[in-house]
Amino acid sequence: MTNGKIAALIGGLVLLVGLGVIINRDEETPQPSIAATSNPALSVSVIRPQLHDMPITLTANGSIAAWQEAIIGAEVGDLRLNAINVQVGDTVKKGQVLAVFSDESVLADVAQTQAILAEAEANLADAKINAERATRLASKALSHQQVDQYLTTEKTANAKMHLAKAQLDSQLLRLKYTKVLASDDGVISSRSATLGAVAAKGQELFRLIRQNRLEWRGEVTAAEMTQLKPGMSVLVEVPNVASITGNVRVLAPTLNEQNRYGLVYVDLPNAVPSGLRTGMFAHGQFQLGSSQVLTVQQDALSLREGFSYVFRLIEQSGDQARVQQVKVQLGRRNGDLMEILSGLNQDERLVAGGASFLADGDYVRVVTP
């Protein structure tokens, strides 16, 4: 063997021994722990998803309206309006006088009709006497034809008396109608009566919200209407005004042919004392029952680019752990609890708060409460 080959062989052996020493040292070098290689981004507490009973609701929009609105009009014509006793917003009782028409001409007509009735009654009394006398003398001094004439005269006088009495009743009714009365308890919602004006018969003078009772008329689709029934509880809210609970009174038997929505009529007890008024726009929630669902606290969620995320703990060592960003699908909300439709199971360990300050893969310090 030549000297060159021997030298090359020796050099190769030395190189192999050197590489083995280096590899052995690398294998014996201990790996640093999580605590030694990272600085925690945040101190966090841990929660787990919980099962809770969450109400099933159906939401709708609609308007506050009067339960029934009565139109009060003039029941006599061609009379001047002498007095108006109520204004819009006044609370009235059934039978209360709202307005008064001039009654001078009606009183004159009543007096005239009373005189006509008195004359008719006198003529009837005279005709009765003549008819009775003619009946007694029918076989002695009077013919049957003459007796029939007296009896006919009596019947005619009796008919005129009843006609005069009917005319008097009509005039007395006109006199009664010179006072415009409230048809029910309620609140005056509109007034078109003008003092001194001569109203036509049937002309509208006032509008009355009967019994001051309001209702909410919610608009729902045909599919949603199948889930509702009378008596169901509804939470009706007018933003910045009031929230009150009502009950479904009736469902509309038909749907609007243009938008295919149907009306749900909801009674609202104590609506007026709560500050509600007709015409207000309101939001309603129908209570359909409840179901048990997986939930997390709202503070554990982070909204990014239109999606919701939570951070779960992985690779924990001591009081430190790495977090992993998990996309979740949300459902219903009840207070500060959010329903989780997908993305989590009940065994997950999640960051309880501060999720908006974390990124996927960050290290955190776990704080035990």
C-alpha cells in the first residue's frame, strides 16, 4: 500500500470519528421546555363549553295599532255645531257628550208634531163616538152603507193618529241626536268637528280608540305562521320606549297577495301606560319553547373578517400552553351565552377572555381561579 493511500484512509477515519462525536453531542443536548423558549402573550383563565336550555324564538316586525277604532259621526244633518267638549287625546266614558248641535229648529219641529198628534187624537176620539153611535142605530135610522162610512172614518182617524205619533218619535230622536255621545270607553284619536260648522248627516266628527286598547300586528311568512297559535307569548319591543309581553289573539286567515306575508294580532295589556302609541314600529319575539344546546360565553369569542373564532389550549406544560384558533358557527343568543352549532365539542378547554388579543400559535399563561 502506498503512503498516499494510507494517509487518505487515516484522514477518513478521523473524519468519521469527528462526525460521530458531533452527532452524539447533538443527541445528548436536552430540548428546551415551553417555559424556556416562549414569552406568554397573555394570562388567561380556562372555560369549557356548557350545555344550557336556550329558548327557541321567532322574530318579526310590525306596527302598533288600535284594537278597534270607532268612527263617531253626525246623526242629524243641516244643524250648526254649537259646542265641542273634547279634544284629541282626551279619555272619555261611554255615553259622555262629545259635542252639541243647535236644537232650536228641532224643538220647533217637535212642537209642531205634538200639535198634529193632539189634533189626530181628537179626531180619533170623535170618530170613535160616531162609529159607536152608528153601530147602535144601524137597524133603525141608518143604512149599512152609512154605518160603514163611520167605521171607515174611525179607522182613518186612527191611522192619522199613529202617523202623527211616529212623526213625533222621529223628531224626538232628532232632538236626542243633537247631542253627540261616545259609543264606548276610550281615547279620542282624531277630531274633524269644527265649531260653528253645519254638518251633513253621517259626516265623521271624531275617532275613538275603543277601551284605549292597543295591539301589535306582526308580519310573518307562511312557513313561520304554521309555528304560531293563539295564546302564545310574545315579547314586543319598541326601541328606546318600552318592552312588554303580550299574547297572540288571532292569526290572519289570509296572506297579502303581493308580499306573501300574513298578520299576527297580539294583545298588549297596559300598552298605553308603558308609553306605546299607535303607528310605532315594533320588534317582536315569539316564544316557541326551548332546547338544550352547546354554549360558550360571549367573551370567549373573537370576530375576525366576518367569522367567529375561539382559542383552545393545546400542548400545556406547567402553567403555560399554546393556543389554537378554531372557527365556530354561532346560533342563538341568550344573554351573554352564544349557541355553538359547529366547531367545538363539550370537552374543549378554551380561553375565557381576551381572545381578540391572541393569534394562532401564541403561548399563554394559564391562571387558576
